[in-house]
Amino acid sequence: MPSNQQQNIQQSEADFAAACKILPGGVNSPVRAFKSVGGTPRFLASAVGSHVQDVDGNDYIDYVGSWGPMILGHAHPDVVKGVQQTAELGMSFGAPCELEIELAELVIDMVPSIEVVRFVNSGSEATMSALRLARGFTGRDKFIKFDGGYHGHADGFLVKAGSGAATFGEPDSAGVPADYAKLTLTAPFNDFAAIKRLFAENKNEIACIIVEPVPGNTGVMDLYSSGFLQQLRDLCTAEGALLIFDEVMCGFRVGAGGAQQRFGIMPDLTCLGKIIGGGLPVGAYGGREDIMRQISPDGPVYQAGTLSGNPLAMRAGLETLTRLRAAGFYEELERKTTKLVAGLLDGCKAAGVPAVANQVGAMFTVFFTELDSVNCCSDVSEHCDLAFFGKFFNAMLDEGVYLAPSQYEAGFVSAAHTDEDIDATIAAAGRALAKVTT
Ligand code: KE4
């Protein structure tokens, strides 16, 4: 483990300067630019198991895992071998292949509510397609999402709550037409009264509620313990609206059958991504057969994709998902995550730093806050010390630990993380906290 000296990151700095000239923000996805934490993004050169290495040769214990997909660890030999073998037979056909059937059968077998599934190329494609399908199936245009819920970058999802707890959405990005954003209704997590009000104010106009059953984009949140998820299920049924579980992040992460199996709550549609592709671009949406049969060419709801179901990505997904079904896989993942979170909180207590954590399975977030618990987006935006998080994040980088570069993100433990990794991370946090509190 490197000492807590400032690292040599000269090549990352040079790469970032070069990248900024030709890529917006120097990155191909905004959060990678470290804007909310400051400092220079590390340009990575390699990743194996639970570690990543940057272009200056610095090594890090990795808790980003490519934002979730690398649940087996980076460069798992069986996944790499499967991809290599498949590539030699052709990367993409633009025609049906048997690997699509194999992965579809596996997904349907693992995710309890899915009867029919369609593969796409990202989580964003999955959610935008599921929303179009819900609108086509119900004949209704409006839908509900939650403040701080992130469902990818399709226009309708880039909306924040207007004034008041539950109201018409306002664009959260330039380029999203106000008239379109108005179809997006928003409410705080865990605020069932706000949801009921929206249905009362928009009678028979709401196509669906889309929700991350384990939110990971405001940091990890718990929507299950309070009964909130079940309330959403019951209300959608009563109102003739669809319940869409966006399990792009928590699917295959909090259990082999995702949050719906862990909690025993069945949505009408499920969106998947990240882990389903094992690191290659795969998304999927699926659910009740009567709904999915509305998708072209069976039905009138159009959706398409050049690279959807390509053999390379299908093989990476198959090699990954099949290994999640090993006996004790999730119990071990959760044990290590619980040990890590407890150690980080102990470190904060010892350093006199107020903090709480939310954890579901092998996804977690430590919040630097005086609050006793964090239950909605405003708890984070109004009551967490985001500046302190930035200092802690960069101090952990210097200690050789790579956390997600935002308080609004989740951390992920993989099967490749060892107890030695966990112990080293806890020790690094102790040094980092001492550094940033003096
Ligand atoms: P992608 O289009 O990035 O594959 O998936 C979008 C998406 C949909 N739904 C949920 C619940 C998600 O978490 C995501 C993407 N997650 C972010 C991390 N919070 C991806 C990282 C990034 O944007 O670079």
C-alpha cells in the first residue's frame, strides 16, 4: 500500500489535458471528470480482480467496479476466455444468434417477474424503452419518477422536482423541451402521500412509476423497510398504472434475482444493465408477457438496435451471470461489505467525523452527515458535507483506494475483494480521515 504521500499522477494529468481538448470535459461520461470531488481523474491502464492500475503505475483497491458490472472482479479469466473465443467467430452479426436465447433463458430463470425479455445496449436504452412500452400499453403519457432517481439520460428522466414536494417536472438538462418534461411527475423517496396526491391530481393519466427498488444514485437508499415499495406496488395495481423496477444497478447486485426476489415484490416491467453484460455493453428490459408482446415486431411499440444481442456481449453476460448462482456467492459478498462498512464507520467515529451508512447486499454508501439516517435526496443535498466527501475521496486515492467520485453514488464490493483488501481499506480510511481532519 502506498504511503499517504501525494501520488505521482503526471501521466494522468497529461492525459486529462489532452482529453479535455477533444472530449467534452475530457471524459465520455460526466461523473468520471471528478467535478464534484476535485482533483485529476486517474486514467486507468489495467484492472485485475479487485484492483485497478493507473497510467502512472499507481495501484488502487477498486470499489467502483465500472459502476457495478464487475461483480466477479476485473478481467475474470473465464469471462475473458469466453469473450476471446466468441470474438474469433465474429463480433456482431446483426442477425439472431443462439447466445441470445441462452442469455434470455438465464435472465428469465433468474429474475422472477420476467416472462419475456428484450436486449439492448445500455441501461439508458432499457429504461427509455420500458417507459415507451408503458405508455404504449396503458395509452397514458405521464409517469412518476423520484427526486434523485437516475434512470439514464433519456429526455423524460432528466427532470427535477419543481417547487413543492410533488409537482410537474422541470428540465434538469438543457435540450429537454419544457413541454416534454411536464409529462414527468416527481416526488421524494419514501413520501407515499405525495405519490397518492399525484395520482389524485392526474387521474387515469399516469402510465407508470419507475423506481430503483434499491436507489443507488443519491447514494444507497432503503425503500423496502418502511413498506414504501409495497405501497407503490399496491397503488399501481389499484390505479391501472405499471410499476417499473429500474434494476440496472441493483439487479444481480443485491441477489441473484435482484431486489424483486430479495424483497418479494414483483414489478410489471424490469430494466437491467451493468452486471448483465459482465463489462460489455448490455441492457435489457422485460416483464409480463402481455406487456412485452406489445414490442415490435410483435406489437406496435417500436424499439431497435444495431448491436443489440451481439454474440460478444451475450457471451460476457452468460459467463458472468452463471457464476452468480454459486452456493454462498451473495452471502460472502454481503459479509465482506458489512465488514467494510462497519470498519469505515468505526474509523469515522474514532476521528470524530459524523457519518451514517446505507447498505443493501453488496452496495453501500457512507454519508458524512449529522443526521441519524439518510432517506431521501434532500437528506443528501441539504444535510451531507459534500466538501468533506471530496477531501476524503482524494485522500483515499492517495492511500490507494478508489471510491466512487461523488457522495451521490454507491460503492460496490466484488467476489474478488479479499479480507486483506477490506482490512487495508479500513486502515487507509483511518489515515485519510486523520489527514483531512487536521
Ligand atoms: P447506462 O446507460 O449508464 O448503462 O445506465 C443508466 C442507468 C440506469 N438506471 C440506473 C439505476 C443507473 O444507475 C444507471 C447508470 N448509473 C450510473 C452511475 N450512477 C452510471 C455511471 C455513469 O453515468 O457514468
